[in-house]
Amino acid sequence: MSAIHTRPARESDIPQILKLFKDSLPQSYGSFIDMTHDNPWLHGTAADEYVARTLPDMTVAEDAQGTVVAFGVLQGNFVDLLWVRLERRGEGLGTQMMDEFEARIAEEHETARLECFEPNTPAIEFYRRRGYTIERTYFVEDAGVNTAVMVKKLDR
């Protein structure tokens, strides 16, 4: 694996972030969310609007060539999103980003929080291995699936 470093996202990263997200969305969520032409995240403006809105809270991981290989959004003690390029999953990028996020959260908060689609078992298991537990679930109408609210008490 080439050297990866993280940094705050910049406007110039938006095209790479959107491409990374939209290219991997069907494989990540396609088994439990409809990815037809009606999906606003894949074929509409939902992803563009989300990235524009959360860019100030976004961190990217890039390789030595400047390619964005992962990104995440941290808002207070809430990890709003963690996304790793499909072909780079399993290399520890998610772990690296979560380590950084949890260290930043622990500076001001005792607990880290996140939400994950319940049918996304690889992600649920990843977070469980990190010490997160499911606090509750709720149904997301647009996605048609339950979302797990997960929490982890941090060492300060």
C-alpha cells in the first residue's frame, strides 16, 4: 500500500469525491437499496448537495499521487459518513480515518456516534470490532431500510 495521508477536504476535491462515491454506491448499497434511475444519490443531485453542505467538516485520505482514496465527515462527536474506494477496502484506510476521527472526538466528547444502514453488515461489523454498540434503530423511508444508531465510549 502506498503512503496515505489525511487532510481537510477542499473544493478542488469535489469531483473526485463525487466520482468515488457514485462509482461505488451500487456495489456498497445495491443489495438492499434500489439503485434504479429514481435513486437521487446516484442519478440526482443528492450527493452533490450533501458534499457541498458537508465539505467544511470533511476529511479526505489521498495517496502519493493525490488521488482521493477515502473520505469522511465528522460533525462534533458524530461520524456522519466514512467512505473508502472499493478497490482499496481492506487496506486499513477506514481504520486509519476512524482512529483520527475518534482522537479528534475524544478531545471534547466522551462518546462517539454514527449511523449505519442495518443491512450493511460489513460496515456494522467493522464498527462493532472498534467497540461500537447499537443504541437503537429507526426506519429510513427514502432508503426503505432500518438504520442503526451506534455509540462508543471513548478514553479521554
